[in-house]
Amino acid sequence: MSTDEPAVTLHEAGVRYGNGTLALDGVSLQVAAGEFVAVVGPSGGGKSTLLRLAAGLLAPSGGTVERSCDRLGFVFQDPTLLPWRSVRGNVELAGELRGVRRAERRRLAAESLARVGLAEVAGQLPRTLSGGMRMRVSLARTLTGRPELMLFDEPFGSVDEITRERLGEQLQELFVADGFAGLLVTHSVAEAVFLSQRVVVLSDRPGRVVGEVAVPLPYPREPRVRFSPAFTELTARVSALLRGEQPPAPAARPVAEPAAKPAAKVKPPAKAEPATKAEPAAKAEPVAKAEPAAKPEPGAEATPRPKGKPAAEPAAETAAGTVAAGKEVA
Ligand SMILES: Nc1ncnc2c1ncn2[C@@H]1O[C@H](COP(=O)(O)OP(=O)(O)OP(=O)(O)O)[C@@H](O)[C@H]1O
Ligand SMILES: [Mg+2]
């Protein structure tokens, strides 16, 4: 994938299921290479459908979907671990399905488990782990495919709040280090703002984009950024869009959090746009375009994506968290 090309582009994409349900309608959304975008919206509004569309597991019934990368990682809400396999065996499964040689599989599994802090439980069975640890195994399994585009469907929804926050912090470290493009569906507004460079808000079914809030906070984001006025302001805007209200006007002061000095630099949102483009869920026409919340800090100007292409085979499975682009392999 060229770093100049968007990882995935949906243009006026719609999905109507076989039973007639119109799940998505006219959704245009782009995730740039190395960009992290979060999607929030009401339950049943088509968020999982959107991810399946982006992964190529579903074909659009209207509009177009284009991907410029082959290596996709898909992290589901359920860690989908095989109970009879050790943690290491589960992580190796992704490589097995891609036909990676045993020694290389072992090496990749050990590396990925170490990255999510689970090296010491590699020989244990999944049932001996906590829910948060199982999610990390699932994440490690997906990382072995060296994905260029990571799709997350409410991955931390079933763990307690503090574990969820820590998992989010760990995910952010991986994103900053690897520079993959990320598309995260979450029900947590705070998680969406903490992790992403842009939060896209979907309407009730059929899902349509009702607004977008740019998050110009530099990475890496310290956990305490969640308590900053800038963070509160951004979450308030996303929440207002979710309720179909006009988002609050941005404050005069900069939104960017000055407390944390970035150790790594990450590409800012793809377009230098106003922080909020909003329209009420009920209306099709935009009614509000708010002033930019703030300019990204200088530290947010560069991408962390390593220039060298990692050697990896095409991804080829779903239960193990990776998918072959454009093919349903379940
Ligand atoms: N395979 C399917 N066949 C028919 N209808 C479907 C199918 N999958 C999803 N739907 C319908 O499409 C709509 C959107 O579903 P989807 O799972 O994308 O929503 P969601 O936003 O992910 O919801 P949640 O937040 O509860 O996970 C729902 O009305 C759902 O019933
Ligand atoms: Mg869903």
C-alpha cells in the first residue's frame, strides 16, 4: 500500500440485506494510511455492517468501496479463542491459516504476545485468563498478520471500565508504534475520542454520517488527558451529534492538550477541516459547520508508519481476526 493512498474509501456506500433491511445508506468515509478513525452511533445503526463493508466481507448494494491494502486485521468484540488451544496456539492460528512456516509462526506469536504483555501466559489455556487478557490474545493474533488496516468492532465492550481504558492505552501504543490505519467502532464516546484522530457519528438505521469531530490531541495521549477540558469539550460535541443536537461551540482556547509531550509523532487527520461538521440526524442537509476547535500541535504533524514494508503473507481468516481482502472466509 502506498502511504499516499487512503487505506479504505467508502463513497456513497449503502447496504441492503437480503431480507430487505436497509442497514447503511449513502455513507462516504475515508481512512487515510496511518490514520485512526472512530465510529459511534446508535445500536442497530449499521456500524458492524460498515466494518464488514470496509473489510470486503460484504459487497455494497449501492456506491463503492475501495481498499488499497491487502493485509487487514479484524478484531471482534468476542475474542473467539479456541478453548482447547494454548494462548500461543491461538495466536499461531492466524499464521497457520496463512500458510506461514512453523518456526516463523512461533516467532511471530512470541513477538506479538510480548507486545501485548502476555508472554508469560503463552502456555496457558484461554479459560485461565481474564476477559481483558483474552482480548489481548485476540489482538496479538491479529498483529501477527502485520495489518496495514485494522478494523475493530467494539473490541473492549465486555470488560470493566478501568480494564477497557488500559486496553485502549495499549492499543494506542501499538498504533503509534506500527502506524496502521485504524477504524474502530465503539459505544464509548470517551474511548472514541481517546483513541482516534476523527470521530464519525452515524445516525439510527439506516446508518448515515450525521457529523464528524476532529480530535487534534497529539499522540501519545496520556491517560490523564481524559480529564482535561479539551477532552471534555470533544466528548460533548460527539455526544451532541449522537443526540441529534447542535454541538456546543468550541471554546476560544486551544483544544490540544499541552500536558503530554509526544514521544512519537503521528499523522493528523487526513484533511485539515473544521473540527465539527454537523447536521441533525433527522435532516439530510448540513445545518451547522462549526469553527475549527484547534489546530493540531506541531508534534502531530508526522506519520509514525515505518517506511519499510513488513514481509507478511496475505491474511486469510475471520475467526482468527484477519481477513482476505474482498473474500468471506468464515
Ligand atoms: N445478515 C443480516 N441480515 C439482515 N439484517 C441484518 C444482518 N446483519 C445486520 N442486519 C440488520 O442491519 C441493521 C444494522 O446492523 P448492525 O449489526 O450493522 O448494527 P450495529 O450498529 O453494529 O449495532 P450494534 O451497535 O447493536 O452492534 C440492524 O437492523 C440489523 O438487524
Ligand atoms: Mg455491531
